[in-house]
Amino acid sequence: MAVAAATTEPLHPPLRKKPLPAGRPREWYVSHNRRLKAMRLAIALLDTGVYQPSSADNSRIRAAADRLAIHPPSDTTCRMVRRLIRHGR
């Protein structure tokens, strides 16, 4: 009979964050961070069972941001989240 041993070490080492490249226009950094935020919110909504963009209204997206301790997203970011959910199907 085999017995599984519990390990305290993670299966994968934590990912190290790389600094963003310097010298880009400010709009690039804004859109990059907006895309990352939209992806985090879309993943959180999909994990909670929101699979249709029509059921992901702004209030539901902002509630997910509140649960994740993320600054409330703008209307533009909410549209991005719905677009990600739609194209992910």
C-alpha cells in the first residue's frame, strides 16, 4: 500500500516579475496594465461561473474587483472584460 507524503514545498517555484521595458509611451503602459487587470477580472468571473458577457454587467465586474482587492475598473476595462469572456468561448 502506497502512502502519499505531504510536502510543504510548492510544486512550482514562484514566478518572478520582470520590470516593464523603459522608453515606451505612457499610453502603452496604461493599456498594458488595463489588459492585465481585465484578464485577472475575466478569470475571476469565469471561476465564479459567469460564462456569458451579457451576465457580466459593470456592477458584477466591480464586485469581483472588490473581492480581489483591485481598484474598481473603469467602463473601458469592464468592456474589455466582457470582450475577453466572449472571445474565450
